[in-house]
Amino acid sequence: MIQLKGVNKYFYQGEPREVHALRDIDLTIEKGEFSVISGTSGCGKTTLLNAIGVLDSISDGEIILDGKEIANLSAEAKTEIRLHEIGFVFQAYNLVPVLTAEENIGLIMRMQGFDDAQISQRVREIATLLQIDDKLDSLPNLLSGGQQQRVAVARAVASKPKIILADEPTANLDSSNSKALMNMMQTLNEKEGVTILFASHDNYVVESVRRIIRLDDGALVT
């Protein structure tokens, strides 16, 4: 489904400082995976996730999604890839504060051109699965951290992307909410068939997935 070939990423912090953030990454993510990129802080987890999601550029190499090279597309083409094929769940939730939970969940679908009836049906379907169907009229500031993260997950899943990328999704949650979130994401993986790739050093996340992809100083650990 997603294949990385010889991916490198350099950050330049003024002469002569150069940071080799990703080192010759060769990686394949198959359809339906429930996996985590794991490693110590600063090892390159978020950098790798952002590269896969074409949020950041790479210095060299290839990233192939369903047979199509996406890393070297134009900015406009990358935006289309992110809108239609990749869902994102961020540590900070990134909900729109003036929109209700229902409006936040349906936001990507609305940007994709779905009509109101399609959006409403899908939002309620996924909200019920994530147990937030009674919170759809609430603004984000009236929701707990766990509820906000579920809304963020629902937004990512609602438009049925090919893959969901989740960057430290449990970082701001207590252990109870972390467990609940992971259980729900596993249910989404199984019932919706969506591929989910985490970046996390949370032990609970690491213990919950079926595959662990370990990074150390920007390189895959085999």
C-alpha cells in the first residue's frame, strides 16, 4: 500500500550543522496494518510520519502510495493526496473551536464535496462507533480531552481515507482514556478496514499494535 525506498531527510541548522533526520529508510506498510513507529524522543518518528503523509518534503528517495510516487509531486497535488487519501490525528487534536463536534467530524467530507445527507449519515455512524454520538452538538471547549481526541479520530476516519496517520494520539490523555482510544481505533481498524500507523513512545500504544517499527537516530532498527 505504502512503500518507502531510500528515504533520507536532512535538516540544516546553519553552517556547518546538518542533521540527518531520516537515514536510508526502506519500509512497506500493507493494507489493513495496525502499526506503530516507536523509539526515543528525537529519533525521527514524527519526521517519518510527516514524510509518509507528505506534510514535509524529503531530501531524496521515493514514497509510493498504491503504485503512485507521491513525495515529488507538486504542492497542489500533495494537498489533494492529503485531502482524499490520508487521514491525520494529531497530539493537539486541532479541532476548529467555533464548530460543533458534528461539524468538525464532517469537515473533511464537506471539503471533498459530499452532500449534507451523506455527511450527516456518516458522521452519526462513526460517532456512534466511537461513543460520542451524544456530544455532536457540543463545541470542543465543552468536551473532555478524551472526547476531543475521539472527535479528531472520527474526523480522520469519516471520509474513509486509505490510511490514518496518528502522531502521539495518547500524549495528552490519562491511562483510562488512552486505553479507551486505542480500543476504539482497533475497532475502526477491524470494522472499517482502515490502515492505521501511529508514531508513539507510549508503552500502551506499543503494546496494543500488531507491528512495531523501531527507529534509532533516524534509521530503522532490524
